[in-house]
Amino acid sequence: MLQQRLSDLLSLRHQHLETAKIFTAEELKRATNNYDENGVIGERGYGKVYKGILPDGQKVAIKKSKIGDQSQIEQFINEITILLQIDHRNVVKLVGCCLEIEVPLLVYEFIANGTLFHHIHEKGKASVLPWKLRLRIASETAEALAYFHTATYTPIIHRDVKTSNILLDENYTAKVSDSGASMLIPTNQNQLTTFVQGTLGYLDPEYFHSNQLTEKSDVYSFGVVLAELLTSKKPVSFDRPGGERSLAMLFVSAVEEDRLHHVLDGDIVDEVNAEEVKKVADLAKMCLCVKGKERPNMKEVAYELKGLINLDKHGEKVIFVEKKMNTCLIHP
């Protein structure tokens, strides 16, 4: 039954995209040296991700779920359905899958440089990410999310946008990953009623309180990502005072009270980039509006960030933030 459903999905893949390969269980067992624990490159509630090497030398990441119930199979089907719609340079590419075992396997391109979270927060790593690189990573991530929302056959809400789901390749190009929680939005709807799923610190408060999932939920989460890039602070920290544990609340308060400089990462801000940093901070604040209707959409966010990069190159004026600035409450 599972094999037939997936075969049907694979046959519906757009003709201009490469066909995802069906691997045998033995092929992937060899690629991972029998799932050697030394090859684990990620571990979450659903299971583990192993680094593998195919016979042609291609490096891959193999997602192996824990043996579970029908809901895990349905999540696998959902992830395949999502991934078969996507062809974007800033989204981790699906290479193929294996259907022979009880819990199917997903095979992705291998992204060499780990997660954005790792680079921002691990001691000694943050220095590798100067401001211009952070701005480019933000722009590429926004482009990928705008693609999810507007350029796929059926609009997709990622639903778990966070720095640990943004991978960096050898050139520090951003790659959005982990579409397992994503949702397809029917063309005749602009929201879905669903159980709340996401990560503490990134979760859209409007979605949390209403169970109404919209594309603006990804916008809020992306606002937290921008705040992380600007401050190098974690989205939630119990080491901070009570009112500052949420980075989103801390950041919006700092912008509104004209004390942004108190929360910015001083190692990435200087006189040369101060104005650019302020524009991104204003954009992040807009994304973090409690009310979804007051947030920009991802296409507008991507346009603004791309404009800032183009401003560096060509001296073009960027006016989106000035035109659309508004005051966002930090409490409903």
C-alpha cells in the first residue's frame, strides 16, 4: 500500500525535475557502513540522520525514523509530497527514498557545514559569520520561504522555521531543511485549523492561541531567525531575566524603546553597516508583530533583504521598510 502511494507520487513529479531515486535497503546499509553510530550527523525525536556515501562517491544524508505507528508513515508520505513539489537552490534537495523496510528512509543531498544555529551559538564559530554573510544567509532563507508560499503547485507552510533547520553548504549558502512538519494549503483556503506544532521561541503566538495556521506563521518564525542573526542570542534562554527569556519580546522591546544597541551583537555591527543593520532590525520587528495581518508576507521580506544586498552593489534605494513601518505590540 505504502509503495503504491509513493510510486503514484513519484510518477506525478513535474517532468522538468529529476526523478527521485528508489534505493534498496542494502544500498543504504552499505552507504552508511551498516548505520554506524559514528556516522550520525543529526538526532531528533523522529530518529537519526546518517551521513552516507553512494557507490559513485556522492555524499548523502539519510533520515532514518524510529519504528513507530501509522502516524509516522503518514508524516513520511507528507514529507515526500512536499519535497516532490520543490526545486529551489536554497532548499535541501531530496535525492531519493527506500521503501523496503518497515519505516521508510529519505535520502537528501549532504550539506557540509552544519546548521546556522551551530554557527551562531557555538563558541568560536560566530566569528566565521560576519554581517554581510549573515545578511546573505537571511536573504537566501527568505527567498526559499517565499518560494514555499507562492511558487509551488500548492502553497506550502514550513511550520518549523528556525536556525537549526537552516543548513549551510561549503560556500555558506543557506539550505532550508526538515519539511516533515510542513503543510499544504488548499487553493481555496488561506488558513488551516490544525494542532499546534513548532519550536519554543519561534512559535507564532497567534497560531498558538487560535490553532489557525497561515503563511504569516512562517513570517513570525523568520523574524526570530533575523533577531538571532542580529543579536547572536538564543531564541529562549532561562539564563536571562524573566522578561527577557523570549528573544522575540526582548528584541521588539529594544527596537520600540530605542535601545537596539543594547541587544545587538557588537562583534558584527560597526559604523559602516549600522544603517543597514537598523533596516534589518526594523524588518525583524515587523515580522514579529503579534497580529499576523500586520506582518509583511515572505515575498515582501525577501524583496527587502535582496534590496539591501543590491544597495551594496548598485547604490539602489530601498524604501519598503520606510513605507510600511508600523508599531507592533509585544503582547496581544
